[in-house]
Amino acid sequence: MRLMDFLKADSIIYGFRAGSRDDTIGLLAETLAQRGLIQNESAVKNGLTRTEDMHTTVIGNGLAIPHATVEGIDRTLLMVAVSGNPVVFGPPEIETCSLFFVLLSPPSRGGEHIRILARIARLVSDPSAVELLRSAGSEELLVEALQAMDDRR
């Protein structure tokens, strides 16, 4: 299973700015909707917020993996986003985040959802790989870095 199979050209964002967890979730969902990748922006916002309310998806090294299964989505979608400023995404005592892997799946694809989460965790276990993504400099370079990471492991 490769992450690149679930990424679309329009599901990469580099350099966005947000002030909080909720601002970040809203901006990411809005961007997906504006780019035509999702139909129901509020369902995505609600799903991601519900997951974060139950437990933070911050996994360390300035990285979070917000994810949700959402009714009305017909295929699994992965978004990778790098913020231009660190965001307090989890509890305040946890480090801030600037790299986000957003995973959205239809409820019928729970097994696939879990396998993709595991793949992301495996790929980002190398802090130098995470730093390469964070410092890519543009959406195009971020795609290249993701491709290289996905090919390596």
C-alpha cells in the first residue's frame, strides 16, 4: 500500500496559516471542498473535530494525523498539509504541529483506513523524513518529497 495512491494533486497544501486546532480543521476542510475533493465540508469538519475531541491525533515531532470516516465520501482521500506557523493542535502541554496528514475514508473502508494510518506512522517514524517534508518549500517539492519517502519504504 502506497500513500501516493490516495493523494490527489489538489490535496497538497504548503504554507497555510491557522491560529488553532479548529481553525486548521476548518481551513483544511474548506480547501478540500473548494478544490472539489469533498462534497460535504461540514461533515468533514465535524468528523475531524469529533476524532480530535475523543483523543488527539498529534503523534510527536510536530506532526498530527487528523482522520475520520465520513458518510458521503466515496473513496479514501489523503491530504498532506504544512502550515507556515506552528499550531497548538492537541492539549497545550503537547508540542505544536506544522505537518498534517489528513485521512478521510468512507465508513465501509475501515480496514483500509487503519492500514493507511499504520503506513503513515511507519513512514514518519524517521525525524529526518518529517523535516524534509516540513521544509519542502512548495507544494510541488512536497509532492516530490512524499514520493521519495513512499518509494523508499
